[in-house]
Amino acid sequence: MERFVGIRFKAAGKVYDFDCGAFVLEKNQHVIVETENGLGFGTVVVPPRPASEREGEGAKKPLKKVFRLAGDADYRQLGKNRETEQRARAFCQQCIDQLGLKMNLFAVESTFDGNKMTFFFTADGRVDFRQLVKMLVRELGVRIEMRQVGIRNQAKMCGGLGRCGRVLCCSTFMEKFGPVSIRMAKEQGLSLNPTKISGQCGRLMCCLTFESSTYQALKKNFPKIGKTVQTVEGRGKVTRHNVLANRIAVRLEGGGEVEGSPQELLKGK
């Protein structure tokens, strides 16, 4: 029976399916797999499963195979690659300063076989890095790719601590970024001060999306703030919500304020 296994190449990165063949693999094992760029060093995150359980658009596409289990020589090659990446980053930064390019280099990644290096950077606009690439090829003697990414991708790759004191969600478990809007913060009753709802990347915090659907469901039967409603104590205007406690506050037209659940407080509910 054909089986597939889920492999991840970097922390919080996308999980790719590979044909595990006759290998008996377990979660967190390191393996060498066949990729479009040659051999790659990955980690098993999804244990072997029958090929019939594959889902998604690419479920019928043939899979590349797990080449072998990672050995001592592979770990030494991985360490060698990390040293080369650090040296290449330092040299690239010198070239950027020399050429006066307006770009922020923040990471360098080498393929497992060391035949190609990718330089990640952010910039406000387009950057003419043709001369930079020539200098890198002359010095490093490998294929060079310059990849401009957004500020959120930079935070994902570099990591860091959020205002909650925990490691950034994007660099620990989020495989891809979803849309985040200021409306989500409003629904959750959060301060709209940009400094309080923005992450390390300067964009709205990704965690605003985690509870957004829950708040939408809980507020489904809540009257909007500012709406005039009829309560058991008389007419009044809704002034605030406490979604998690299932309570609303209403300022009465005759003075005073009442608070309670929408079901108990609103007449006819």
C-alpha cells in the first residue's frame, strides 16, 4: 500500500507530502527528501498515512520520495550550511552598503547541497540588485536568488516576542497569513490605539483572527451600541457590551442604567 508523510523544512513552514516508500517513520524524525532544488533536509510532522487519505487539489499528483533517514554526515552538512549562510550574509551586507542600496537584508538560506542561496530582504519599493547579484556570484560561486518579502514574512522568519510575552504566533505554528481587519478589534471591544493592537511587524496582530468568529456568533443576538431599545425598565439606548458574560448595558431615557443579558433585559426577547 502506498503511503505518504508530511514533511516541514522550517519552523512554522508549510507541510509538504512525500512518498515515504518502505521507510518506517515517526514524528520529529529528520529525513533527506527529493525536491525541485535537489535533496532537502526536513522534519516529519505528519506520520505515514495511506495515500487514499490525501486531500486538496494536489491529491492526485505524484509525490517525490523520501530519499533516506538523516545521518551524521547530513547533520554536519547542515552545520556547514549555517556557517556559509552567516558568511554570505555578512558579505552581502558589505556589498549593499558599498552600492548604497536601500534594502534591509535579514536572512539567507542555502539549499541542502549548497548549490543555491536565497537572500531575503525588505524594501519600500523596487530595488535594482543586478550588480549585487554579480558580486555575490563572483564571491560565493553558487546560484543566487534575491527575494523581496513583506514585513509580516520578515517577522515570521526572524521570530521574536509579542506583547503577550509569548513567541510570535507566525513563527511558531501559523503556516500562512490570513486577512486581519480593524473591524475584528472593534468586535472584541479592544482599544483602537494602533500601538496596542499591532504586532512586532507593525501590522494588526494576527491573533485578532483567532476569536473573531466566536465573537461574531456570541454577538449575533446583541443590539448594536447606540440603538434605542425597549427594556423591562423602559426605553433606553445601548451603551456597551460584555460579550463573554452575555450582558449589555442600557442607559434609560428617564435616567439611570440597567445591565443584564439581552434575553432577560429586552422586552419581548
